[in-house]
Amino acid sequence: LGFWAVFTQAAFSYAGTEIVAVAAGEAQNPTVTIPKAIKKVFWRILLFYVLGILVIGLLVPSDDEELLSNLGGHTAAASPFVIAINRAGIKVLPDIINFVVLTSAFSAANSDLYAASRTLYALAMDGKAPAILKTCTKKGLPYYCVAASGIFGLLAYMNLSIAGSRIFEWFVSFAAVTGLFTWAIISLSYLRFYYALKKQGIDRDTLPYKSPFQPYAAMFSLFWCPVIIFFNGFATFSPFDFAGFFASYAGIFINLTLYVGYKWWFKTKVIALEDITFEMTRGYDRNVTRDAEPKGRLEKILDTLL
């Protein structure tokens, strides 16, 4: 169970990396900037996530006494990052880490608010959400969508209660499961996209961006995401914890209910691969302004990372 619990925490941390695609609707030269942004996400994850965890793993072993003494705690003292910083003995380092954490939290909230509001706006434009949500300012800001998405942020105040840490665990579990479910749907959608292109004889090389390792990467994701979701709430069975069980598996029932309910209410059918249209992918390269290529090794490194 500990093995699968790690995957749940990792899913919560990585959730949102797909948001870069949402910006395509408002980005300048999306056929140029979005592929570049997608590639940069990979290197940023490798640098800040994987490399960061590797360094902390080298500094704080898994059998560290201070780490084990705080095991199960819900304070910052249980974090290996805090343990490593305290042992470094650099007075200003904790303040720097606090600044990084605060700016990261602000950045995450900002990007999530953007993604949620724009997704809600797209649903309204497609007739799948109330028409009032299509209302925008003169500069194109869907303020009703922003307000509707932002109001859920008030739930964060629940963390101030006595059971705050418990509530936070529920949010983490629910968000992780929802993120995994979203990745599974994205993978399934991509596989249908991939095989529809193949069935209709359209070469992927003609697209603005062609992701590597396909369709196997999508198959890998589609298999493992449901597996991790399935094992996510096993710890709530013995002893049975209804609140924990609900937080672990409610996302599954909500998503399936919405999908099946939509299909039943609107009497829609799954489109056959040969009937999927790709008109929007044609002529994408017209009037596209190419960005100036970085010059020199330093500019190329900065362009890759930033």
C-alpha cells in the first residue's frame, strides 16, 4: 500500500502539467509557441522534480532517525526538505525556501484558475454550460467563469479547522484521482486521434507537433492511471474509513456519472474513426510568425529551461 500511496502523492504533484495545452486558444502563434512550451515542460520536470528528489534522497536517507520520528506527522518537520535545510546550517536558506514555496503556491493557483475558467468558458461556447458564462470583458476576460472557478478556493479555509490536516489529505487524494482520471481520458482521446489519422491516411508529420513514443506512451498511461486509481484508497478498507473512501473514489463516480449522463441525456454516440474530421489541422502554417532562434550556447540553455 505504501508503494501505491507514493504514486498518489506523485500524481498530485505532477497534476497540471497538461495545462500548457489550454493556453493554445489565447497564445500568440500557438503552432510555434505551444510545441516549444510542451518540450520545455519535460526539461523543467526533470530538473526541478526528478533532480530535486534525487538530491534530497542523497542528503536524507530513508532510515534517518529524524525522518522516522516525524513519520505520520502533519507538520513541516516531517519533510525531508526541511530536515536537509536544517542540517545545512545556512541561516538564510529557510527564508529562501519559504519564498520559493509561496511563489510556487501562487503560481499553481494562478495557472489552475486560468485553466479552470478557460475550460468552463469553452464548455459554455460549446453549449455544454450556462450561456451567461460566455460573457467577457472588452479585452476578452470571461469574468463569470473566473468567479465561478475561484469561489472554490474558499474551501482552503477548511484547513484552518482542528481536522485541517485530515481535510488536506482528502483534497490531495481527490485531486490526485481526478488528475489521473483526466490523464487516462487524454490518453484515450489521443489514441482515437492517432488511429483516426492513420485510418484516414493523414501523416502525423504534417501536424504542428508530433509527440514521441506514440502510441505506446498513451497506451502505457491509459493502463497505469486506472491501476493507480484502483489501489489509491485501499488503506481506507481496514479499518473502513468512509470519509477517506469517499475522497479516494468519489472522483471515479462523478466523472463516470457525468459522461454516462451526458450520453444518455443528449443521445450522442461515439464517433467512428473514419468519421472524425481534421479540417482544423489544415492550413495551420499560414501567416505564422517564426520566433528568432537563440544564438550561442548560453541562450540555447536558457531558452530550453525558461
